[in-house]
Amino acid sequence: MKLDRRILPTTDSIQNFVNKKRLYEDEINFEELRSYRLKRVKQELEKQNIEACLLFDPVNIRYALDTTNMSVFNMHNLTRYCFIPVDGPTILYEFFNCEKFSNHLHLIDEIRPAITWDYFCHGNQADAQLKKWTQEIKDITDTHCKNNKRLAIDVINGPAVEELNKIGLSIVDAKSVIEQARVIKSTDELKCMTAAIEVGEMGISKMREDLKAGMTENELWSILHKTNIDHGGEWIECRLLTSGERTNPWMQESSNKIIQPGEIVAFDTDMVGPYGYCADISRTFVEGNNFDVEQKKLYQMAVEHITYNVELIKTGMSFREFTEKSWKLSKDYYQNRYSCMIHGIGLCDEWPFIKYPTDGGQRDGCFEKNMTIAVETYIGKVGGKEGVKLEQMYRVGDNNLELMSHHPLEKI
């Protein structure tokens, strides 16, 4: 039986609906945004002596080409990808019957149906599909990768790597390429980030307003999700909202625990908002807004930690120097420390990831103008009752850090 499958012929066709504009939509030059990001990817490929990359991670595809389709689904299925050579056409391999949804994106030179060898899609035919996919990659790399056979790939499975090695390709990690490309933000990216932050802070304000004893952690957490979706946002990376004794140690996920009077409630937004940019803000409230003595102590330590580190950072300072001079967390709290003091932020958490002095990690690099970073802390005594999580977002300016997140800290 022949199916008559109807899909939209093009996103440019005349359609009978009205869109509500997202924040700052009229102020963002999307063509410049897209051109800047793709140029950054190609420059980094060239810098690392790689002739092309093959991207499967939906966040990386969005950065390079600003095209999305079932992003969360495609985080765990190899069903959509793109090929980006330093010299040559950019090719999007699109999910089944979705080829026309990205026709309006002029930096995509060609859209082809994706060949997938994912077991979910093909079962015992996956090996045969892998052979077809490998031949496709051989054809495009033979044409556009003539000087060397180094192909950068971000996400792939073992059988595919084996097949690509058999045809003479050397596979390198595209993560370093894309992470370095994403470090320095353009003016339009900063506008996108401002929109995401403002939406996140609408949600934070609503959460603070609605917080009351008797509601569950999940009920409070749902407010941020709804606010994000209402304003054109996309998803939330984690489930980090806890109350009372579940705030210590940190990293427990939101649950159906009922919030009690006077308990600390702490959360980390990790919110992928409008335009795909992340609002990564942590706040700690107290139900009823009356901090007890111990809660005040924890909160004041957290504020001091962030303030000290922010004032320490100057444009051009090395990560090594920052780590050596950073605020010292006392031993009673050190075992419960957060995984990092600072990380980059953009479409999601990004490089660099600056750890505490005892935890190692990369120390090379420095704070450069128009990097965007999150400065954060968790303060909770080992064996203590509760803990405090705070996090602020900053742009690296001409000389120091400029605050991007503006929801006020608690007055205690």
C-alpha cells in the first residue's frame, strides 16, 4: 500500500498562524549569529589540522548550523548528523521525512536523508546499514578531505569507528574543536543568553513567590519548566532542587518530598531556554523567609565564596593563578565541595571546567574577553543538616567580570 505522506513543503511558505515573539527576537541578527558560529567551528578545525567534522550531538549541531529536530531524542539515537569540512559544502543528514524543515538556513548547502545504523531503527539489519553509512562517509571524505584523513566526530559507537578505520580514516574527538569554538561569544549570542537568563529569572521569581510548606519539591520544580516552555525555551539538563536534609550532600534530585516550614530549598536551574542558550543560576531560599542562625552562616559563607572569587578574576588571568589564589573552603566543608568553582556557559555547560586545587584538571588557558562563565559554590558541612547552593553568570569584560544574572540574593 502506498502512503500519501504530507509534510510542510518549506518553512517559507505562507501559513495561517501568528507567532508570539520571543524575548529580544527583533534585536538578534540571526544570519550574523549563524555565520559567526560556523566560522568559529571551521577556524578551530583548521587550527587543529583537521579537514572536517561529523557532528551527532544536537547541541553541537545547533551551534554549528542552528538547526534543531527532536534534540533530546537524538541525544540517545544516532539518527541525525551533519558534515562540516573546512573547505566544501556543509551537509545536514536529516531524520526521516524531515529534510525540508531546515531549507531556510542558508549556511546549510545540502540536506540529505540520514543513513542510520542504530539498532533501535534497524534491529538485525543494523550491520548492513552501517556498511551503507560507511560508504557515504567515504564518498564525502574522499571528495573534501584530500590533505589528510583526520575526521573529528563528537558522538559515535564502537562498530562505526572500526568501519571508518578500515577505510583509512583517523577518528579524533570533535569535543575539543567545538568546545574551543564556543568559548568566545558574539554580540548576538550575548543577546540570546540575556533572553534565556531573563526567562530563567522569571521562573525563579515565581518559584520564590509560590514556595510554601506542604508542596512537594517536584511541584515547585515544575514552575521553572512551565515558565521556560511558555517563553520558547527547550529543556532542563538536570533535576537539582532539594529541601531540608536533602540539601546535604548536594546533587540529590528533585522528589516528592513535602517541603516543611523553615526548611532550606536549594536549586540549580540548568535551563536550556530560548534560542537554545542556557540559564545556569543557583539560588537558595528558606520556606517562610526566616533564616535561622545556622542557615545564615551557610548562606553568608556561600556569598563570601562567590564574591571573593569574582573580585579576584581579571581579564587575562590564567586559570592556574586563579586556582592558586581562589577562596579557601575550610576542612569541615571541603569533602562536600561542588565539582568545580567555575565553568564556561553558553548553549549548555561549556569549557573551561575549573576545579578545586586538590582535584586537578586543566590549568592552561586564561579568562578572555567575551567568555561567559558561571561562578558557583556549595556550602554544606560534612554530616550537617542542610546546605546552600549559589551560582551566578558573568561575562568577562575589558578588565573584570560583568554580572549577567540579576535575581537578587536573599537579605539575611
